[in-house]
Amino acid sequence: MLTLGLFVTFCASEIFFSEEFAGKEFVECGDGDPPKFCLEGWVVSENKKSEAGNFLVSAGKYFGDVESDKGLKTGKDARFYQISAEMKKDFSNKDKPLIIQYSVKHEQKIDCGGAYMKILPAGIDQTDFSGDSPYNIMFGPDICGNTKRVHVIVTYKGKNHLIKGTDIKAETDEWTHLYTLILRPDRTFEVLVDNREVRKGSLLDNWDFLPAKQIKDPSVSKPADWVDEKEIVDPESVKPEGWDDIPKQIADKDATRPSDWDTDLDGEWEAPLIDNPEYKGEWKAPKVTNPAYKGEWVHPLIPNPEYVDDESIGKFDSNKFVGIEIWQVKSGTIFDNFLVTDDEHTAKAWAEKTLKTQAGEKAAQQKEKEEKEKEAAEAAGSGTPEAEDDGEGEDDGEGLEGLDAEFPDDGEDEGHDEL
């Protein structure tokens, strides 16, 4: 029976969205001057227009054995990036887990920029998708200066709530890293980076969705005669006689008048002052335990009449789109391996496959290094200088350098995704 139950559960699981960009490229679409480019399954927002950067489909400089394993790459510095895709169906996660997973590669060694994604409800105009568009979840890395954190923002009653506590560390190197968020129907969550748990717990404990369960009793205050001083000045202590007569500095008895000292010209010679070793500073009466001390007063708590539990937290009636809506100072981030599912086993299997990408990237970089070292050694041995780079080397898979031509001027900046 257990085996059958597991089989039925597994078969009932769904993949609502997946994207690996296999065989996809931006292609010219529609009329216009400058031309517009489209990517199958995705809609580039026209909201920012002249402030928007161009997306590319690229494997990046280093990749494994398959160059066709490409992702969505940001292509221009100091720009907004706004793009979204519709899932297979509009679904609710009220009675099932919601697992969001995707990979990020900061090939540019990012210094400032977002790389998070959003889950959006029905009703979004994809052509006008922006930081003002309502969303259910915002998840993923955001890096700028010393801030290197993974956002986990969950919307509740129209307000975006940021996870509390210590920041979840975002990876900043140039390799592919995988980010996974799991929201479960029991209102627990888990965040994984590279398939390793980095944070988990209760939604209620880690976000301020609801007011406090208990509040200080407003009808009670600390008694006027309550003594909460642990120590007091010793009433029996007396300043030692002569304490204030000890000078802070005294004349240096070892000093001698310089041999060239001229009393007529320099005046009467006086020995320089030095700190007095006998000086004990300002006298302070010692403290003793306060016999009247009652301890720290604790304000009694009562149930908060404004607290009402809500089982719907973290559960959404509509999950219809995935979106990237970010600003980057330094472009070059590659997004890939998107997965939205209700099955943790499926997500784990995808994660294990995705994480092999990093090993392939590092091997490709090492191979390039070894080849360059070999070429340099051969050139040195033959006495022949290495050929200069003519700028027509390998194609890194980016292409379509002018994709930002599709974004005409939008005018005034309307701001960016405030919580």
C-alpha cells in the first residue's frame, strides 16, 4: 500500500513551468524601425524602453560539453531588465507545495545588480511588466557593494514582506549556482543554494505577516516603589584622608638644567612635569549589592486582540507567470534552468543535473588556461612571438548585439520595486 501511495503521489505531481532555452534564439519579429526581437515563450516588457537593456541567449564564455546549453543573459550595463513568461496553467498552491528553482551565473563578476525572479498572478500585462506590477513571491540573489543576500519576499494582503533575521548569503563568483525556494501547505519553507539547505522554518516565525500574538498589558505598569538597581554606592565608604592632596603631575626629579641654559635670556629654569605615580585619580565610592533589589521587572503579557491566525499565508489562488524584473549596473548575468513544480523529488533531480554545469565550466576554464600556457611555452621555445589578437576570435555565443534597439525612449524613471 505504501508503494502504491507513493506512486500515486508522484504521478499526481506537476511541472507548471520549465525553461532551459534549448535551441532558442531571439529573432526579428513584427514591423518597426528599429526592429523588434522576440524570444519564443517570453515577452519583453516595453515599460522602461530607452532605459531597458537587451537580453541575449548565450552559453557564456565557459560551458561544459554542450555549447547549446544556453541561458538568458543581460547584455548592457546600467539598465533595467523586464521579461516574463506564462506558465502551463494558472494554478493555486493552497493544498500543495510550491517549488521555485533556477540557476544564476554572474559571468561578469557582478558588483551591483539584482538576479531575482518573481512569481506573478493572473492579470499582469506582460508588455507593461515593471517593478510596480503586483507579485506573489520575489526570490533570488541581489548584490551591491557589501550587500550580498538572497531575497525571499512573500506577499500577504497586498504587502510585500521581507524575510527576517540574518541575510541568506548570495554567491558572487562567475560560476553557475542554483537557488531553490520551497513553500509547503503547512506554512513551512526551505531555501536551498546549490541544493544545500541554508534556511528553513515557519513562515510565521520568519516573516512579520501578523501582529504579535501577545502584547504588554496596557493596564499594568511598573510599581513606583519597584527597585531594579542591582548595586548602590556603599553608604559606609569614606574618602581616604589626603586623597585630593595628591597632585596629578610632579616635577621630574631626575631632570637637570641644560648646560647652555641662560637665565638672563631663558628665565628661571624649572624641571619638566611628569605623571605622578602616587596619583590615583578621582575618588569614587565603591558599590555594594543593593539589599532592596527586587530583580528586573517584567511587564506582564496578554493575548493581542488584533492577532488573528490566517491559514492562507504563503498560499495563492493564482500563480500564472514567472518574471525577471531587475536593475544591473554591470551586465552579464545568465539565467537558466527555470523550474516551477509541486514535487520536491522532481526539483531535486533537476538540481542534481544542473549542478553538473559548474564542473563543466571550471573544466573549460582550466582547459583554456592549459592551452594558453602550452602556446606560450611553444612560442618561447621557437623564438616566435605570439600572434596578436585580431579581435576575430571565438564566438562566445552572444550575438545579436543590437537587441536593445527594441526599447524606444520611455521618459521619466518611475522607480524600482519598493517593498
